[in-house]
Amino acid sequence: MKYIIIAIISYLLGNISFAYILGKLFTKKDVRDYGSGNAGTTNAIRTFGKKIGIMVFVGDVLKGFIAVLIGRSYGGAIGSYLAGALVIIGHNWPALLNFKGGKGVATTIGVMIIINPLVTLVCLVFGMLVIIFTRTVSLGSIIGMALAPIAVIIAARPFDVKLFIFCIFIAGMSIYRHKENIKRLLQGKENKL
């Protein structure tokens, strides 16, 4: 029963879309009507500017962070992974916004900061370097997320099979959410910052 409660709370936390809320609050616009149509940090920056974009990023990170703390408090390691997966799913496919959410990168960062800070740092550094050198957020996000299972093998001591499987799951989810970006990257048509 406790795992069901953790899952529900985490999914509902994921449904809190800061891109949508802050866009409506400050500009009276729905972020999903602009740019990529995603309710996430990158589209918020492109649509509303850096200030709102940074607030969206912080909010999305915090909800991942809070969900995993709740999951860990009531369900231990399994609760952490369950909460982490469900808050990201809630962000990506929010029932409250007709299942049209973001791509989950900022929320995943919040989740992973609690689950394994070292793996998070490795992925963040590589992802940020790609973004800085290519000015392409999607490419940095995809590479950073794809590195998560590899970072577990290299950096997580002792090796944790559950963490490895969890990272494969969240990396796969993120890559799937970036499928349109991957098509544009292959065509040389992806937007740059």
C-alpha cells in the first residue's frame, strides 16, 4: 500500500508544470502553444526568456528532489526509485495537462541528485560541455542522459544493479521523449540556443 501512495504522490508532483504555471502567471500564455510545444525549461526559455526559464528549471528540479525524498522516507531504496520514475512520468505525461508535458531532463536531475549525486555530476558535466560547445540543448540532454548507465558502471561504488536498471529506464524515457529532436539533429535542422 505504501508504494501505491508513493507512486500516486510522485505522479501528481510531476504534474505540477512550472512552465505552464509561470507562463500563465507572468505572460498569460500557454507554453505548449509556442516553440516545440513542450512544457519544459528549454521551451520556456525560448518562449518567455531566461528569468522565467530559470524559475521553471529550479521548480522542475525541486519536484524531482522532493518526490525522491518522500519515496525514500516511506519506502527506502525501492521507494526512491519508484518515486523518481513516477515524478518523471508525471512531468512528461501529466494527466492535468492532457498528457502534454516536458521531456523530463530537469526533473531527472532533481531525482538523481538524491539517488546518486556522483552519477548526476558526471552526466551534468558532459551534458553541459556538449551544450556549451554546440549550443544545442537537446544534444547535451540526450548525451547526458545516455551516459547515466555508463556513469553507474564507472562511478558508482559498490556497483548497484538496481541503480543501473533505473538509469537505463530513465535514459530510455528521455531519449524517447527527444525522438523528434534526434530526427532534426540527423537532418541538421535542430534549433540552437
